Amino acid sequence: MTVAVVEPAMAQSNASGSVFGKVGAGSADSVVLKSNDTNATRTATVDANGSFRVTSLPIGTYTVTLSKGGNAIGTSQVDVIAGQGVEAFFANAAVQTVQVSGRRTRIDVTNSVNGATFTARELDKLPIARNVDAIIQLAPNTTRGDPSYPAGASFAGGAASENAFYINGMTVTNPLTGMGSMELPFGAIAQASILTGGYGAEFGRSIGGVVNITTKSGTNTWEAGAYASIVPKSTRSKYRDRYYANTGAFPDTDGTLYIRRSQNESEQKQVSAYVGGPLIKDTLFGFISLEQTKTDTGQVAGATSATNLASSGWLDTESKNKRYYGKLDWNISDNHRLEFTTIGDLPTSDQQTRSYDYATGAVGSAATTQTHQEFGPSQANGGKFNSLRYIGNITEDLTINGLYGKMKSEHVYQPNGYDPTLAQVSAAAANRYPGFNYTSGQKVSGTVPLSGASDEVESKRLDLEYKLGNHTIRGGVDNNKIVTKDAGVGYAGGSLWQYQKTTNVTTPLVVSGGTLPQPLNTYGGIAAQGYYVRNIIYQTYSNAYAGQDAQYLEDRWQVTKDVLLTAGIRREGFYNANQDGAKYIEMKNQWLPRLNVAWDVNGDSSLKVYGSAGRYTVPIPSQVALRGANGSKYTYEYFTYTGTDANGLPTGTNRILEPVSSNNEFGQAKDPKTVAAQGMKPAFQDEITLGMDKQLTPDYIAGVKFTYRKLRSTIDDICDSRPFDAYAEAHNIDTSNYAGFGCATFNPGEDNDFLVDFAGNKNYTNVHLTKAELGFDKPTRTYAALDFSFEHPYRNGWWARLTYTLSRNKGNTEGQTLSDTSTAQTDIGATQTWDYPEQMIGADGLLPNDRTHQIKAFGFYDITPEWGVGGNVLLASGRPRSCFGTDPLGRGPNYGGAAHYCFGDIADNNVLSERGSLGRLPWEKTLDLNLTYKPKFLQGLQLRMDVYNVFNSQTISKVNEIYNGDTERLATYEMPIAFSSPRSMKFSAEYNYKFK
């Protein structure tokens, strides 16, 4: 019988598994493994010590027959798990026996990897959403990513973009952002491994975790099935409204409604079907799965202070996510196999806006805008995927795995009723001059992409394995090429007019990007009362290119019959190129050692002590080029005004400050030689783990594990021109033709070398700046965790697993992401974290992904053959709270809300507020349950009800931590931004049939 969660070993191809065993020395000479699904057969020799191991096996169930002198002396049934070893146990090797061996009737002593593996059977029985994110959250050491990000999760303290995703051995990670991946029909998942640390040299490009999915295949038995579910809007509890916090400084808004959510509605329907079987018995097999998820939502789209409620205050969305999966498996012979996989993840949405009246709650009947999207801004991931994989057992000791594949995502964004020439308007209630019109004529808000953008990944991989005595030598190479076309976004309508008000009218005002030349009271009119407006232009449309390559070598050494040592080395390289294909970052040799050890203490798989040590690295997503290497534009222009027009745009404007840019982004082309430091180190992290698993009784297994991770180096961008200006002055360099410093990618906390074109003629100066001259401390991020686990393997009709994680995630950088901003910064790998050294004062503290306590418990109980129940519990400490405001000394560019200074009545009086020092948000507490009925009168039918968040605990998961904009306090400080989802109920029916 199978049980649910196991520690996955990664000693072979990540899309296949292995079987091992130990019998008495001299009691057997060979072992034969026969697939119960396809009749494919493998034969291996039992060595003089009585040990055997067969690798690169397709997942599934096998009959293992032990022989001596051509006579069968024992058999065992095993389930092969992708990327993992399973033991074939023979109760008495001298007498023919039948012993059923489950996935963990004994502890798997062949691995030291952290994480969890789930099969389709277990996923089907648990009350979880039918997506990969839900599977990730079952594993220990994982937390949900910031709710402002469209995808991604944190693995063991890592950023949401620092993970790697694979399907059948091919990378499917989002190439543009690194956040999440494309998915397949949920019913096509055969196994999902969630690796949170300790993985071997085969895996790379991750300092967070790895998600490794293996899909279903056809067998010698034809089977088909269908599934349908609905989450009715009538069974969903009301969403919590968002209210302004009680700041004590804004009597007009404190405690009042910010945005109404209780009127929002959502209904989801899903249908899927599959068929699989033998196209040619024992030789060619096929499997096809289709799935469509349709979600209809209606929601209030604008806050009470929004300027476009009369046109776009309500948003209706019809989303459809069509997914397909197909697989062909050709057993050319018992020793040679070809696999072809095709997957489509094709999200679309159709949106329309209508008017909304807060006073009456009335929604307009006529649509004002309509937008069609295909893998657009509201869909984080998707695309089409095709791969071909070859597995060849050249000899009993030599195995080859080869893979080639392509993944492509095409983005469509087609708005109707949208005027691309009409600028947007934004005006907080406190910033409006009485009697003026601030209702925006622009019906589309925020940023919009270009329609027709695309991302494409081409992957190649080759793995070899050779057995030599007690050693299994593995090696491999891989290569990925990434092409991103027409990516990026820009403000709808070209720009955003943002109305401002200040109480400081007697001194020149410090604003984003600079300082006003005169006090506002010198301009007269309403400016003398503190009213002014700024026009913001933001645009990043362009192309980007990237490449990645790696090689690895690994020795799996069975030191004794009870001690397994795995040592490996991995070399990685990557490059990023700008819109013209010119490389601006290239790292050729990143050396990553890995060491794993597993000790079968008693020699009977009842007690395992294991550990690992390794170095891991992560490349830079291609998106970095959009602002870091291409001609992006991000400017602020300041005006006084005397009135507004019918579209809410200012009239009577007087420009009081020319366009300024904190990062010198005026749309000019960037020189690829000057946008990144020379000879950078990669972003890398060191990790050690130590653990123990003990089988207490045949029914209970307990474990404890310690994990420690330390970030050693990171890559981000610096936008501070002062060190470069100081270098020019100290070296008497003529800067009369110098265009100025914008931003450049570098290693924070290190000495860096830059090429600078002071002369403006491509005659570069090599500028060496020390760590002290740049002004940054070393980047720090540590993760320490102690995990306790307790499992009841599936016996007597039930299975359960409980994990408790005590952890601490601390440092001065989150990594490639920055979750602290109100909407989470989307410039992955180029955040504002390291732009100016003043922003790092007070930055060292508890990070957003820190959760001191996490308790995860899940399982199921087959009460009778007809009735079953399942449960899933999460109890987690709240997120640390921080505050970000304006530097009272006006140092650096004075980014609004980027410094760790807060709590002044005006920005000049702000005081230091260290990161994570303001307590925590409330605990997250959710309970999910299901009830399943399988009637005897119709075999194969299953009726089910799932209840998510049974107690409707809509916990606050994020608040606005921005205290200041430019100089004034913000009424939105401490206001909740996101909550956990309300209670909902899902009703489903499923029918599966096997043809005989």
C-alpha cells in the first residue's frame, strides 16, 4: 500500500525513479523488475554483498522478482516515485514469498533531501485547491508569497522568484519574472515533489526551492474519466471590507470605508476529462487530459476616493483557463524509451467596467470599457510546451537521459473604449481643492502592456549515469535560451497626473526626484495653500534576451552497506542581453559543491540520520533588462495649477520643476558596457541540514530536521551617482560631455569595477569603487529552522501527517524581490533596496517571509468503502510589521516611502524605525474539510463536498506600511491591503472507468 509524504531523494533523473534492496550475501544473483502497467522489464545483478539498485525507471507499480540460479526465490510489489529510491523488501530470500512494500513501510534511507512528495491519490483525497500553489503549501518550510505578487511562494526564507519548476524533467519557470510557472490539468499530475533544500547537483538555478512534477502516462489498460465541480457564489461568505486605519491624524478618513468588498461576488466552475491506454500493447501508450476552469467575478474596482467611479468603479470579469495535456510513451525495447509531452496552459479573460455609486451600492447597467486578455496582466503564467525525452539503458551499468523542449507564451491585451491619448488622474480626498472636478475621463487605470508580447524558452539536457562497484557516477549538461519580445508596461493614457497637498509652504519642498526651486507660497493662488500636481510618465516596453548553461558531476558512494555518501559539483553560467541582443551581464563559472550523507543506523531502515551541505545560485530574470539595460522612461514633472477640466486634468498649469528622474530614466538608450559592474559574483547561498527519522512503531514515524541557510552574495542595481561624481572629481576627469549615471547592476557590499563613459565618446574609464565608497554593508539573509514531523502511514484506512516548523528569517534584503512596498515591487532583481545607501539604514531585521511558528496537518480517513473524509489545517504566525517613510535628512534621491524612517508629523521629524520591529500581523488560522461518497451501485463514481476556511477566518495578510509619500503623512498607513480568502464550498462529481 502507498502512504503519503516522503522525503524525496534525487539521485537519478528528476522524471524517473529507482528501486534498491538488500538481501543476504550470496542468497541471490539477479533481480527482475516488471512494470505492472506496461510489462516493460529490467534485469539487474545482485552484488556479492546482496545489494542491488535499478535506476531510470518510469514511475508506476512494479513486481520485483529475486532469483538465484534462474529460480525465483522472492517477489515484492513496489511503487516507483520520481526522483527517489524505493526499497524492495523480501521477507525471506531463501523461500519464494510475496511481500507488499509500500512507499514507507520502512524509512527511505537513500536520501537526505528536504521536502515532500505527493502522488495523485493523495492529492485527490485532500481538501486543497486543484493547482500547484496549493501543493506547495503542504510542504514544510514554505509560505505564501506576498499577496500583491501574481504568483510564487517562499521556500525556506527565499524570495518568490528564486525557485525552479520542472515538468517531466524540463524547466517551466516563468522566464520573464521567475515567479511561478505554467501548469497542466490537475488530474494529469502523477506525482509532485516539493524540495525545500538539500537537493543534489542535478538541480540548480534556485536558492529557494524546486517543484518537480511528473505526469501520468497510458498503460496496457484503457481508462477514461470526467470531473465537474462548482463553487457557487451563494456559498461563499462575504469578503471583508477595507477600512482606513485609525491613525489619529486624519479625522476625515480614520476608520472610514476605503473600498467595499462585501458586495463582491465570485463563482467558479471546472470541468475536465481524460483518456489513456495502449495504442500498441506493451509498446506504445497514450494519455490525453483536458481541463477548463471558468471564473465569473464582479467587484468594486475603485476606492471611495477614486476619480473614475462614475465610469469604471465596478469590474466584471469572465476568466477561462483552458489546459490540455498529451503524452506518448514508446517502449522501443525494454532498454530504450521515447516520451513526447505536450502541454497548453491558455488563460483568457474578458473584462468590462461599469459605474459604481458608494452611497447606494448601485452598479451601472452599461459597460464603459471592455478588455480582452490572453495571458495578459491578470494572468501570471501560461503558455505552450512540447518536449521529447529519450531514456536508454545502454548496459546494465550505463544509462542515458536526453531531453529537448520548447515553451512559448504569447500575450494579448485588447482594450475597447480606451483613449490612449487621455492621461489618468489620481487625487486622494485630502489633496483635493474644494469645488474642483477630480473625476477622471480616462476609464483605464494603472499600467497596460503591449499586445503581441511573447516569451520563448528552448531547453536541452543530457544526463549520464554509470555504476562502478560501490559508486554510481552521474553527470550532465543543460542549456536554456530565453527570448522575450515587446515586454514591459506603461501608464494607460501615457501618464498619470497626481494631485498633491502639503502643509509646508514656506521652504522649498523635497519631492520625488529632487527639490522644488522655491517655496510654494511664492507662487500665489492655491499653491500658497499647499496645492500642487505632478505628472508621472512610466514606460518600459522593449525586448530582452537571456541564456543559461550548466554541467554537473556527482558520485553516489555506498561507503558501507548502511552509509551512503553523495558528493557532487555543479558549474553554472548565465548571461542577460538588452533589446539589441548585446550582453550586459555574463557569468561563466559559478562553482557549486554539494554533499549529502544518509546513515541507516540499525541496518533495517528503522532509524535514519542524514545531512547535507551545499552552495546554490540563482540567475537574473530577463525582465531586469527592461529598466536596467534598455531605454526605459520614469520621470516626474511638477506644476502649480488654477483649476481642472471635465476630465479632471489640471488647467492653468505653471511648471515649477523640469522633468526629473531618480534613476536617470529619460528614455535614452543605455550603453550595455556601462549598465553592469565588471566581473560580478553570482547571487549565491550556502546551506546545511541535519535530520533524523525514526520508526516508532509500524504505524508511526517521527522526524526532526535542522536547516540553516545564509545568503553570501546578491545582485541588484545601484542608482547613486555620487560615488561616480566623486571619482571623477578626485581624478580630475572632464565630465562636460558626461550624460550622467543612471543605474547599474552590481554586487552590494563588495568592491565593484564599472566602465564609465565620462567623455561621452565610448572611451571608457575603469572606475574601481570600494565597498566603503559605495556605502553599503554586506547583504544578509539567514534562515534557520527546526522541523518536527509525525506521520501515520496509510493503514487501517487512514493516513495523517503533522509538521511543526520553528523558524527565523532575518536580514537586510529579501532577495530578488521587495514585498514591503504597498503593491510589492515588480522589478524582480532590480528593486529599490540597494539604490542608495541611506535606504539601507535600519534595513536589517525580520523579513516579510518570516513566520516564527507554522503548524501544518493534513490527512484522510476512509470510513467505509463508500464514505471518506479529509482535512487540512494551517496555523501560522503573522507577518512581521515594518514602516517605510521619507528620510528626514533628504539624503539620496528621497524616494517617497523607501527609507526606514517614520512617525513624524511631517517628514522632517521622522525617526528611525528598524525593519520588522513593529510586531506582527494576526496568526493565519484555516481549516479545510471534505466529505466523499462513492456509491456501491455505480463503481467509479465519486460525489464530494469541500469546505475551505470552515470558520471563515479572513486574516489580514498584508497592510500598507508606507508612512509618507513625499513629505506628508499618508492616510492609508496601516490600512489592510489583503486578507485570506473567505469561506467557500465546492461540490464535485467524478467518474472513472477502466476497460477490461
